[in-house]
Amino acid sequence: MVASEQKKRASQGKPHFLKNLTHFKFSIHEQSMVIREALLYIAMLKLEIEALQREYEDLKITKKESLHQFQEVKVEKIGEMFQVKIKSPRGENNLVNILEAFEEMGLNVAQARASCLDSFAMEAIVAPQSKDKLCSVDDLTQTLVKALVKPSVPL
């Protein structure tokens, strides 16, 4: 009696076709029904997997878009200097990438303040190294945005 109750409990969570497989005497009609039901169940599982994969891809795209929307880069020209304000999600090498971008553009950092408690934030005043090398607000903004999305390179 205990064995029959265990079988009953074990088969309760199974689809109908798996319950039928525990019987050993199948007519041809029963065999074809079990096979049809198994194929239908497999097809339904495939559809569910495809739907989950689409949902996962949509979530990845939404996450990337939200990260890019969260980034904020403001550059203002003050005389010959630039005031830079940056807010973005925390990243491994944000500060390093930004300082490298300043160096590539021939800019010296006169004053800076950075924070990375909840997110990365930086305010800086930068000045050109030489009067010959002029850069615009738009060029500096684009360079900094690229520096923020630049992947980190392991040492």
C-alpha cells in the first residue's frame, strides 16, 4: 500500500504522457497518443524557451540603454579652460579612462574632485597644455563619453 501511494505522489507532477509510460501494456492507439502528447509537450517547451530567450535579450538591451541614459557629461568653456562635470554608473576604470582622455587631448587637470560611492561623479577644471592645441567643447564631450563606455583592460 505504501508503494502504491509513493507511485501516486511521484506521478502527480508529471505530464499525462509520462504517467502512461509507467503502464507496460500499450495498444497501438495508446502508443500513438503518448507519442503525440510527448511531441506536443516538447514543442510547447521549445516555444517557452524561445520566449524566455527573447525576454532575456530585451532585458539586456534595456539595461544597456538605461546605462547610457544614466551617463551625463557636461563641458563648459571658461576662458581658455574647460569645466567638466561627469556622472555615470560605477565602473572599474572610469577615472583612469577619463584621465587618459585628457592626456590624449593635451589637457592638464588644474583642479578635480571625484566620488564613487553610489555612482561615479567627477568635476574637473582642465586647461590646454599649449596654446597651439585647441579643442572644442563638442570634441571634449564626445571623447569623454567614449572614455566612459570604453571596456576595461586587465593589467
